[in-house]
Amino acid sequence: MDNIIDLIAQDAAAAKVSDEIKDILYGKAAEKIDQFRPNVAKSMFDQSESEEEEVETEVDQEPQEDQE
């Protein structure tokens, strides 16, 4: 954050200030994603939960073949 203030104080190019702000924001976003990644991966790919939820349905009749 101090780097952005220094750039503004030194009258740096607007593009350079903008790039620095974007770098900081992308870094913070990446940190948040890294925090949530294990929980999301576990909920998406954990097979033990989905196996318990699956219920097989039994068919009462056998398929009938057409007689010609």
C-alpha cells in the first residue's frame, strides 16, 4: 500500500499506479481463493457423501421383447 502512495507522491504515470493497484487486488483475491479452495474441493469431490445419498431403484418387471 505504501508503494501506491509513493507512486502518487512522485507523480508517476497513471498506468503505473493503476497496475500497482491491480497487482495488490489480484494478490488479495488469490489469497482468498487459496483459503476457500480446500473446502470447495472437499465438497465437490468427496465421494463418501454422494455414495450415501444415491439410492438404487429396483425394477419389478423384466423388459419384454416384441414377438414377431
